[in-house]
Amino acid sequence: MRSIELTFDLDTEAAFRAEWTALQEAALPNLGRHQGASNRPHLTLAAGPALELTDAVRAAFDRTAASLPVEVRVSGLVLFRAGSGRFVLARPVVMTRSLLELHRSVLELAPGAVELTQPDRWTPHVTLARRLSADQVTEALAVLGEPPAAGSGVAARFWNGETKTLTALAEATTG
């Protein structure tokens, strides 16, 4: 799978990593267990095997950097089914106007995204754990507290799951 992802400012990333740690300390599945360099909290903007990282896409993302940073607000918790008796636990991200505009521009820049990342089907979220059993979901709910405070999405990256490579696409400018 290939994806275009939004990554967060340091404080926001640390808040999500703290949730991974809380799950780890409770001996529950969590994304912090994956130690690869590519593993960091993120929001998937588009995903699909047909996404291509062309020179035109790279150039278009240079212009997209002007829309960064984008405010990121999370709320509650959400579950997605992940097979028989298994669940994905995530923090849903509030669909603000600026986030929706960024999402639409990403889909225009990089066609080929799967249906679930298209407007009106997209559920923006930050994954905390995969493959939880129903009993583990109950435990995780007891471990996790209030959602992290609002933060910022500051950079976009392209993940190629086939080659296991990351490519930086855009980053918020400072100053």
C-alpha cells in the first residue's frame, strides 16, 4: 500500500506517543511496538496501491506547503473492525475547514486513492492500536484518558509500503 500522510508538530506527536506508551505499559497492542524509522503518529490523507510519486506530484506539493501548518483537533476514541473479533483503536480527527481543504488538494494532486480516503467516505484518525480483542478494547478504554490537546499538522510525506521508503513532500515554513 502507498499513502500520503500528515505528520504533527513535536508536542502533538509526543502526546500520541504517550498514549502508545500507556497501552504498552498495560501490555496491550499499540503502534509504539513497531520500532521502524517510518513509524510515527500520522493522519492518512490518501492511500492506495495506485498512488504515484511523480515529479508533477512533488512540484505540486511544494505549493501545498503554503497551507501548512493545519490545526489538528482530536476527540474521543473510535473503533474499526479488523477481522473476526479484532479491532483498530484510534483517535478521530475533527474535520475542520482547513483540514478538508488540504485533503481535497492532496486528492487532486495525487489521484489513485482508494474509496475510503475519498471525500464523504474519509474518516480522519490517528491509529493507536491494531488487532485488539474485545476484552483488550475494554482494557484500553480504561487506560486512555482525555484526548490530546489541539495541535498542528506540519508536514506531508509519501509512504511506499512495497519499497518501505518515505519521501518528504511538504513542510510548514517558519518565520
